[in-house]
Amino acid sequence: MSNISFTSSAPGYWANEDIPHEDWNSAKWQLKNCVSSLADIEKHLRLCEEERAGILLTGTKLATAVTPHYFNLIDPTDPDCPIRRQVIPRIEETHTDPSEMADPCGEDSHMPVPGLVHRYPDRVLFLVTDRCASYCRYCTRSRVVSGVSDQKLETQWDMAIDYLKRTPQVRDVLLSGGDPLLFSDAKLEKLLSKLHAIPHLQFIRIGSRIPIFLPQRITPELCAMLRKFHPLFISIHTNHPKELTTEVHEALGRLADAGVMMGNQSVLLDKVNDSVEVQKELVHKLLMCRVRPYYLYQGDLIKGTAHLRTSISKGIEIIEGLRGHTSGYAIPQYVIDAPGGGGKIPINPEYIVESNDERTVLRNYEGKEFVYSESKSAPKLAPLPL
Ligand SMILES: *Cc1c(COP(=O)(O)O)cnc(C)c1O
């Protein structure tokens, strides 16, 4: 039916260790066996000097951890492997560019309650944990995520729920962190129940990379629990088509079958997904997994991430390479989360060549020009005699 294929990530580097199937397929086993020390990593990978120094020097800013499932997607010899660049630290992380900040999106200054970011009129971001299954080196919340830096996430649960109860203009709550799907089913259910009971909350969303890092967590039991809280949306985070393995495809299928609406958020990253070709394969694969591409983010100005960012013109080039060339459903909105806390701002290729009150010249995806004329006022026609 299609030339796109999904391949399994197992057993990969663990091929000689005779891991029982039940262990490999258990989220608990995956988390217990996360690859996190230099010794763990070097058991499997030949590191370059930049990586080895990075692993040793960055541990007090953002922890290193990779689930065996995700680690298996890493190319053993190529330091430019798109999977490797996302999760293996490099020495460049110790360099801070003058434009970079700890909290570029101004979240800490928009918290009416610790852990609850209220920036837009009708929706809030609720940071419910500081832990993830694996840590992305470009993490937008590395100032608090993983628990190793000086700043701690100090979410005030009761105050946050209370704020939501008495703030009726909030109709949409986005649970993030860290990764909310790391909670046990029981803990997550308790939280979702509290939110679901607030009458003015129209829907709940969860931001999670668990389906990608730890698809074993997406059990039938979790899906059965989640379906009690519709309308429920999950924003997953995928950056490269290689991440969509057989296991991930099946996990996303279980969520879709449970009626969960899914969107994908990608971050535009140097040597990871900075080409039209890679992005096109990614968005096509996402649609086959019943996930709608939602946002493509320009990299936030997080300290120590300059080596992973691309130019803005690269993002525009990618959107131009998708629009018109493939299904509209496949095209994410390219955004910049404005430094200083201005929120997400859409960035689009320019399709208007020139425009005045009467005449707009437009350019299509092939570069051909078209004129759309607007009449200044609607014509006044006499009614026809009956
Ligand atoms: C991204 C974000 C949201 C959700 O924005 P949408 O454009 O509705 O997806 C809400 N609050 C904060 C603080 C955010 O950063």
C-alpha cells in the first residue's frame, strides 16, 4: 500500500543479553534500564571527544537518560545521527550564546500559582512533573526538568486546582512538565478526574513524548482509563521519521482507537530534521499513525543549544516545500515562541506579492502569479420583478 515502512527498535544493542519479551515490553523495565552514565553509553557506542566531554560536564544542568527502546535507534558510528543528536550531550552545551536565556519563553513570570503558566486568555499550561522518560538536549524547560539543576519545579497542586476552579475564563488545560504520562494510571486518573469535574473546562490536553520514548507505557489499561475523560487531546513530540517504529505505530494506534485526538509538535533541529525531505517523510508517517502535524517550533533560545538551532529561513523553506506539494493535513504551523514571553507567533512564507484595496497579486506553490480583485462595495441591484 505504501513505500513507508515501520521497523522495530528491538532488540538492537541488547541482542546478546537475552532480555525476556515481557521485560523488554514493560515500561518499568525500560525505565529501570535507562542508559544514563558514560560507562552505560560507552558499552554500546563509540563516542567522539565532544560527546564524551559533554556527558561528563553537563550533568548538573540537565541529566542524561535514554530508554533502551529509543537508544536502539542510535547509529553506532555516526555522531551526526539525528537520534543521537537529540539525546546524547555534547561539549557545545557548556557554551552560552549572548542571546540565550534560562527561561526564554518567560514562563516563570507568568505563573499565578507555582507550576501553572497562564499566558493566554482562555488556556493554561500546568506543569505537573519535572521528570521525563529520556531527556532532549534542547529541552525548553531544562532550567527545572530532570531535577539536577539548582532551580526546582515546585508545583502547588491544591492552589493550582483551586485557581482553575475560580477562573472561569480558562476553558483548556494543557498538562505538561516533564512528562505527565510517567505518572501511574491511578495518579493520572486522580488528576484528570479533578480537572474533568471543573464545569468550565471544555477539554484537557496532555503534552507527552512517552509514546516515542517509551511506547511500552501506552498499555490497554492506560487507554481504557484515558477514554473516560473525553474530549482528550495528546500532543506528542516527534522530530524524525526513524522515531516512528513498529512499537510507536502500535502505541499511537491504541491511543487513536481510544478516541484520543493527537497532534505532533516538532522542533526544527540542525542535522536532525532541517530538510524538506526528512520533514516530508515525518509528516506522512505521522498521518499514517493518525497523528496530525500541529506545530513546527523554531528552537527556543535556551542556554547551551546554539549548536542544535537552525536559521529561521530554513523553517520557512521547509513550509514552502510542503505547502501545495503535499496534503494540507500534513503541514504543521511553523511558530516561534517569542523570547520574553509573547507566546507562539506563526511564521509563514510570503504568498502575497503585492496588495492594495482592489487588487492582490498572489504567488502559488509553483511560483506562478494570480490576481484576486476585490470590489470596493457590494453592487446594489434592483430586485427582479416577480
Ligand atoms: C503553547 C502554550 C499553550 C497552548 O498554546 P496553543 O497554541 O493553544 O497550543 C498554552 N499556554 C502556554 C504557556 C503555552 O506555552
